[in-house]
Amino acid sequence: MNSDRKTIQYVANLAAIHLTGAEEIQYSRDLGAIMHYMEQLMAIDTGDVKPMEHVLSIRNALREDAAVNDDCRDVLLAVAPKTEEGCYLVPNVVE
């Protein structure tokens, strides 16, 4: 990718930011360095490297799925202002 000042101006226009001439030159150098580094990374042969699922060697860090408070419906309905047939009664909001 050519990271000349015209490209920098185009990207700055897309981002709706104003850059000074010195900033355009600096960002052009920075983008060139980033693109050079990306080319170096692309040259590395990673064909025999196993894909990584996580950066740390963690195996199933999740808790076991267990049901808790499975039968507390009567307790919850007992504190409701109005109930009918095991359900909460609420005021109508649409007529």
C-alpha cells in the first residue's frame, strides 16, 4: 500500500479531521512503517502452527451449570400486589 500524503489526506477526509502539513508527513511515515511491519508478518510461514483459541492455557474457566432457586414461584407471588392463576396482574398500558 502506498502511504503517500494523498492517501493520508483521503483517510483524514473520511475521518472528518483536519491535518496540518507536518501531521500529514508524520502520519505518512507512520503508516509506511506499519505497512512494512505487516509485510514482514505476512512473509512468516504459519502453515504448521495450530490455531489458538485463547492466549492463556485456560481450560473451561466457566462454572458448572446448576439450577438454583428452582421452586420459589409461590414465594415470589406472595409478595405481589395482585395475582391471578399463578401470574402477576399489572395495569393495562394500552387500551
